[in-house]
Amino acid sequence: MKRDNSEKGFSLVEVMIALIVLLFGMLGIMGMQYYAVSGNATSRELRMATNLGQDMLESLKAGPFATISATSSNTDIPTVGVEISGGINFTRRWWVRANCLALNVTGSTNVCTNPVSTCTSSPDALLSPPVSAIRTRTCWTDKQGNNHAVTMDSVRWNANAYF
């Protein structure tokens, strides 16, 4: 069968093949959209946890040194019944050790139920350093059931200490 040169355009088969290629492209974009939305949710949770931890760290550092040194550990924002963002519950804990330069965590898990173990001062220090080590940890469980935590460390210098 010979085609007349005056007939121009696409055949039905060419149009169907073009539509199938377009369909596969659209399905690929839909898959990427799912991962983008999921990544945005994870980013929002991480941002909320970071802000909660930073807020607690700053409030602990803003108080008088004697008040900070008296605080040992505490828990804030209980996991039961409190929703902060999108149905996600956050638990915020903090530990403060007076006359200490660093906090050591024992255990391989990164959840809020593991307490900070002991604080060891430098063996070279003859006097107790006028510094309190502060650690905050914000924990949450995402909608897939995965546990996450953001840990922040800082120190608070006693500006009134004399040597």
C-alpha cells in the first residue's frame, strides 16, 4: 500500500505510542512526588525537634549559674497525649552536670529512656572547673514507627568564678 504524499499527520499507532511514553513519564513523576512529600514531613519533624532542643538549651543557659548547677536531669513534654506537629509526639529531656567539661552517654541506643551515665572531669584539672555541661535530647517516633532523636550539647561558664 502506497501512501499519498498529500496526506500529512500522525497515524493512530504513533499517537498511542506517544501516549504510552507520556503515561510512563507521568507515573515516574508521581513516584518522585511521594518521596518529596515524605521528605518534607521528615524535615518538618527534624526542624521541630531541633527548635524544641535549642529552646530548652537556651533557657537553661539563660538562668543563673547556681540554678543551672542545681539541676540534674528532667523530662518535659510527655509522650502521652501531647501532639505538637502533625500528630507527632515529642519528648524533651535534659541533663546538667556541675563542675564538668563533658557528658558521657553509655549504651548504643539513642532514646530518651537511657540516662546520661557519669561525668568525668579532666585528670589534669587540679580545681573544679566553673563550668556546667548541658545536654538536651528531643526524641520522637515518626508515623512509620521509626525512632529519632536530636541531641545538643553545650557548656555554661560561671562568670562570677574567681581563680
